[in-house]
Amino acid sequence: MHARAGLGSYSLVAEVCEDELGSDCAYVEVQATAVDGQAVPPGELLGQALCGLGLAESDLPGSDAERAHAYQRKSAGRRFVLLVKDVVAAEQVEPLIPHAAPDAVVLVTSRRALRRLYPHGFLAVALDGLPERDARELMFASLGATGRELEPGVIDELCALCDGHPLLIRLVAAHLLGRARAAEPLVARVRRSRAALLELDVAQPVASSLKLAYDGLAEPYRRAYRRVALIPGPSFTSAAAAIACHADVLTATELLDELVDACLLTHDETSGRYAFHAVVREHARLRAFDDEDSEVRDAIIAGIVEWFLHEAVPRDAALSGRWRVGSVFATHTRPVSTRDDAIAWFEAEWRTVVACVAAAERVERHDVAWQLCVALFKFLHMHGHTAAWLETHRVGVAAAERTGDQAAIMQLTNQRGAAWIAVGDLESARADFTASLGAAESAGHALGKQSNLEWLGKVAARQGDLTQAFARYDESERVIDMSGTAIPGDQAPRMRALLDLQRARAHRQAGDAPSARAAAARALAYFGSASEERENRAKCLLVLGDVLEDRAAGVDAHREAAELFAADGLGRLEAESWHRVGRRDTGSDAAKSALERARELYAALGDAREDDVTADLDASP
């Protein structure tokens, strides 16, 4: 049996007869779904099969029982392949299983798992979407001459929007056939909502198929289908589904697995995560908006985004170790996960948490929206997800302003300022840090004041004004000196260490190697003793490697930095470190290996510095 996903496809298998079973093998094809999408009764399917085996239609028995008896007699001892297409229920197939034809092959295609057939010896084969290259070839072939009128990028985007599903690819191609001008408007509509694909006249079979699958579910499963579609992001766990469905995790898993059997969800055995095909998700969301009371729906979304906030906060604490404002940060009591566990969680969930920011704002949970941004900041910063960082913080700043919470405004504008630095917009960064400093002073928040002065020093250093940078760093340290108990005792040493790291960078920039070494060594004395501070320890080593007089010691520092950055998944910083290893250890095999690793990392990231590394490799002996 072939169980195919909700929008999957299959290949006809007539050639199996001759290639696998010999030339005396018959091929019989039976259609189990009527034109209107309803299931064909078993008796009619038996009639189709009997005709395929050579019985004239006029000779078909009248009753289902007689047809079943005739089918078993007619199929006995025969070699044939029976393809039963688009099966709705196992009851349609069971009468077609030949009892006395050991050389017969029965293939079934269905949008459900049909577990009742497994004891009969059927093997379930789930069909995935087409690989990118195959999807493009099918789209181009289906478009015919029209394909030559379209830009390659448009065809690629059309394929991406179809998510690799052959039926959708063919239907989209049919919609565009002979009218290439319709391609870009279609792409624009589908970018806004995948549901636009379901509105195409040619796509009615898909819409009908999804309606039948949905209508065929019992109400608890229909409700789960609607509600898990409200979870933002591309995929989700059964724990998140439990929140959406107001159920325990075991019950939620049972609900999800039924939807997987109905081919309305997919399940990744390795990660344990569930996902919708994009078009199926839009269908489910439409059902949620049509069939759920708006207050109930908004309450479900509010519950989901608040749950993700409580999940993200302890992971952020494991990553950053820095102060945060916000009620959830102040009150969370869950054990803090390890840094590695926190990174793994964010790698799996960050897209969903990003989507939760906008979802929280849509249901007017402004406090949740801005605190989600705070929890996301460190991971987005570490991994360079600047587009998501700027967009979430645009929403977060607006949400904080709606609450009128000066401490919230201070934190959000501070974090957004760091994003502006990351993209090279130093004036926007300066504006945000200045606004954040004003909010900190208004809120009487010493931690915020210290942080913003430090960041303003970084902006000045980036702009080449080192006098101003050192002045800002000194101001920042004076805030620590004068704040007393306003700054917790465990935070003050860390703040001073970070300021020493910034000073070390500025001294390096000024060409003052002795001062850079001294400042970096002071910072490393703090960060080197804290196991959760791998990133900052590596940053200190990166500076030290540049300014140590002993070349071998410098190479060792850069190598250790690379390994620490790798442990945190910080590809760009790891590549930068290996590049420096290669440049300082010129001519050795180890240097060549380091440069090759740097080039590999930059290539994977699409970073233009790959060309610089290639030039260094070409110039090496």
C-alpha cells in the first residue's frame, strides 16, 4: 500500500507488470473516489476490478456479495497488478484483496494511513515532496512554451510556494499556461497567503480533497486541526500542541498522530516535531477563523504565546547571564538549562518565537510581545539573524510604548541599537542608545544607564572616534562605582570585564598593543573562569591573539577562540578566528587547513570574506 501525503502524487505502475512480473501479467486500475470527492462503494470497485480482469460489464453480478465471490474466483491463480487509486477508507480495499493469487500485487494510494490494511501485509510508503531540482523540472515541463517566457527566479519562487508537491505544481502550471503575465500577480498573492492557491479554479480538486479530509475527522480531531494551526512558526512539538488544544501532552500526541494518519500533518521522527504543508496550514487556519469563536481563538493564541515566553526566558538566562526587565524574567522559577541545551532549544524554536511576537501583538498582549523580544535578543545577536531581530524589535518597541513602561522601552531600544550596529547603521544605533539612555534615566535604572553608555562607546569606536569611545567606557564604569546596591554584586564584576574587553578592542584599533594585552588579560581573568561565558572568553582570545608578541601564542589563542565559537554555533566568528590562525601561522600545513576551514564556513554563510580567504590560500606557499 502506498499512503500518500495530503497533496502528494504517485506514478502509474503499468510497467511493473512487464518489468517485474512478466508479459502475462494484467494491469487493473480502480478509481476509489468519485468526481465529487465521495468514496466509491465497495461493490462498484469490485465491478471495476472484474471488468479489468476481463469480465464484460453486462455480465457483472448484481449484488455486492455476488461480485465479491466472482472476484475471488476470477482472480484465483492470476498474475496481475491492481492499483486502487485515492482510497478513502480501508473498507473499500478489503474486498479487493485476492485470497488465492499469491503472484498478484495490490497497490493503494490514499490520503490516509489506512492502518486496518497493515495486518493484510500492506506496507505503508509515505511520499515526500519533490526535491528542489525535480520540482523545477516538473514545473518547467508542465508550463511548456509558457515557461520560456518566465524569468528563472519566478519559476523558482513558484516551485517554492508549491512546497515540492507535484499536484500543486501541475495545477499552478495549468493556471499559467498561455498567460505568463499572470505569474507575478499570482506570486504576490501567494506570498501574502498560501490560501490563494486554493482559490484558483484549477485547484478545486485540492480544496475539495482538504474539505473531505477535514469533514471525515471526528470533532476532537477537527478541533485539534484548527487549533494547532494557530501555533506560529513552521513546526511544533506535542507540548506546544497541548497548550493549543487545552490537553495534556499524551492526549495531544494522540490527536496529532491521527492528523498524521489523515495526511494533514507530517511528523519528523528524528526531531519529534510536527508540521503542516503550507497550503494545508492555510486551510486549517481558515477553518480556525470560520469555526472558532473569535474570543476563544484569541484566548488560544494568547495562551500559546505566553507559554513560549515562559519556555524562552530560562533558555535566555542560560545564554546571556545578563539582567533583564519584565515580570516574567523577574518571577520565573524553572531551573536554568545548560548553555548547550538552551542553544539547541532556540535553534529548534527561534522562528516560532519570532512569529509569536507579531501574534502576541495581534491579540493585544503587548507585555508578552515585548518580553518575547527581550528573550530572543541574545540568540538572534549570537547567530546574526538581523532581519528577524530588527522586525521583532520594531514590534516590541511599539508594544513597550503602548504600555508606557519606561524600563521596557529602555531595554527594547537598547537591544535594537545593537541590531543597527550589526547591520552597519551607526546613526540609527546612536539614536536608539541615546533614547534608551534617556528612558533608563527616567526609570532610574542604573543597569540600563551603564549598558547604554557602554554601547555608545562601541558606536564611537566603530566611527573611529576613540577618544569619545574611551570617555563613554569611563562614564559607564563610574555608573558602576556610584550605584552601590542598585547594581547586584554578581553583575558588577561582569560589567567591568565587558568594559575591559571593549577597551582592549579600542586599544587594538589604536595600535596600542601593550594596553590591549593588559585590558584583554583583565577581561579574560573573569570570563576564563566562568564555564557559561564561552563566547566572551573567545572574544577576549581573539583580541589577545592579535596583540601577543609571541606568534605561536597568538596562533594558539586564535585556535582556542575558533573552537569556543564553534561550540556555540557562531559560524562567522569561528571563520574569522580560523582566518586569523591561517594568517599568523603562514606557510604551515596547519595554516592551510585553517584557511580552508575559514573558506568553507564563509561559503556556507554566503559571506563575501570567502574571497579574502581564497586570496590568502592562493598566495600561500
